[in-house]
Amino acid sequence: MRGEYKVPGGKLVIVDVETEDGRLSRVGLSGDFFLEPDEALGDIVAAVTGMSVNADAAQLGQAITDALGDGVAMIGFTPESIGIAIRRALGHATGWYDHTFDVVGPVVLDPAMHVALDEVITREVASGERGPTLRFWDWDSPLVVIGSFQSVRNEVDEEAAARHGIGIVRRISGGGAMFMEPGNCITYSLSVPTSLVDGLSFERSYEFLDQWVMGALADVGIKARYVLINDIVSEHGKIGGAAQKRFVAGAVLHHVTMSYDIDADKMTEVLRIGREKISDKGITSSGKRVDPMRSQTGMSRAEIIGAFVAHFRARYDTRPSEYTDAELAAARELVETKFTTDAWTRRVP
């Protein structure tokens, strides 16, 4: 059985394994990585041979770490990456090319519906009712979407929000507040089986799930990189950020919001953002717009989204999809019974 894993920003790790009586009976390791001294290759193989086929990536990686001396240099790969490749070979973990992704283009909805659809779609992925799904948001009214653990009163000036007709909804993932007016951001959600991030730390899974968007950004002329834990930045500063929610049932929700063209004055009036946070968003003076995607590409928001969709489809196996009536109905029910209730929105006052 063969498993492959491309380390984000690193090299390709390939393992060939055979098993006997629930143990790894033979392990072959190869790839375009660098390893010094050469003899360490045998030590790595010996470290995992005989281990249980149910060992997770962390256990496999730790066995390798324990077997290697201080003088060993692993360049472009890690013990953990070998563990992930072994897990993939055994069928416990999956890679991008093991899946066909449903791609849902932007559909204009109440923004609270998109918050609810994150839960609906990801639960369906966990249950197998829907395949892994990439979907883009579009919305028809302004909204502040706060992170699952944020305080309403600490993050939002509710009088200013009401004055501008801006609602407040708490999402199911952590992270910071999203100031969303029609057309001001580019937001997408990726709902995938947990097997796709098997063996990855929570922090590393962010970068792994956004590998494709780095290529998409390059397609539109932006040289971007990932800054742990969850920031996407260009040479001109921060572009956007990611958030995640893991479902015990077996799926991961990963979504990203990138600034296209934001009214900075209104945002700082509605959000209680300190000077440090403002500088992080590239705001240097009153009246300045936060427009990294628009100014750096010269493209319309729709053109950028179209380029992102095209890049993802060229990179992975995909099929066009849309929301079902049942999904929309389930989302509407969640909006009414959960996401617009004080019990949820103000669970952290």
C-alpha cells in the first residue's frame, strides 16, 4: 500500500507499506526530501516497523523522533509527515486527490443563512450525505459575524451597528469579528472529512487547507503566504484570516474571509478595534479603505471569485453543485432557532 504527503512549503514524502497481524511488517520511505546522514533512513524505517496499524501520525512521528540522534538533519520533511503518509497508505487518512469536491458558486442570501449553512453542510459531509464541499458566500445585507468565543460588548458598538442597520450573528468557529457589507469581502467555506487533516496539528491544518488559495492568489497577481495560526498576508500586509470548527462526527469546517474593499471608518465605528488591531488591518488614517484585493489586482470581486473557482477546479477533481431545498430549509430553521436568538448570540455577553 502506498501513501503520499506533500509537506506545505516542503517536500514530497512517499511510503510503501506491508502489514501482518495488525503490524507494519515492511516500510519503504522515499521522496525528494533531504536527509543527513544517509544512514538515518534505515533508522527511520526501523523505528516504525512493527508498530500497530492503528497508531496515529503523532505516535508514528514520536517513534521516529525517539530513534534519531541529535545530529540528524531532516530538510523539507518531518517525523510527523512520515506518520501522515503511513496513515494515508493504510487508508486511515486521505489526500486531496482521494476526493471529488462539490463546488457551489456565490449565491446571494441573507448573511446569517451562510453562517447556518456552514453547520448544515459540514454535518452532511460528516454523515456522508454530501461530498467535500467548497462554497463561496454572497450576501444582500450588512452583518457583523463574531467568533464563537468573542464577547458581544467587547467586540461591537451595538448603538453604532443599529444606526447603520447592521445585525450581529455569532458563528460556530473561533477567531475574530467579520465586518460584512455587500461586496466588501471575499468569503469561502470548505467542509471536508476529518481524514483529510488526519495527523496534522490544529495549527498546521490551517495552512494545509489553504494551500490551494495561495496558488489562486498568484493567478490574480498577489504573492501571498500563510502566517500561523490563521493569517494570509501579502508583501503589502494582511489580506485575510481563516477560522475552523471540527465536528466530532467526522468533518472539519474551514472558512476564510479576505478584504476586498471595506469602509474603514464605518468598520472602526461599529467594531471596538484597538490601535494594534487597526494597524494589523492596514488602516493608517481616517477615511482610508481596506482594499487589498481590489487595489492589488485591479479586478472586480466577481472576477477574483471566478479565478479562485477556476484554480480549484483545475487543481482537484470537482463537480458543480448547488444548495438543495432541504439544506436551505434546515439553514432557515437554524437561523430562527439558534443564530438569531439571544441565547446563542449573547452566550458570551
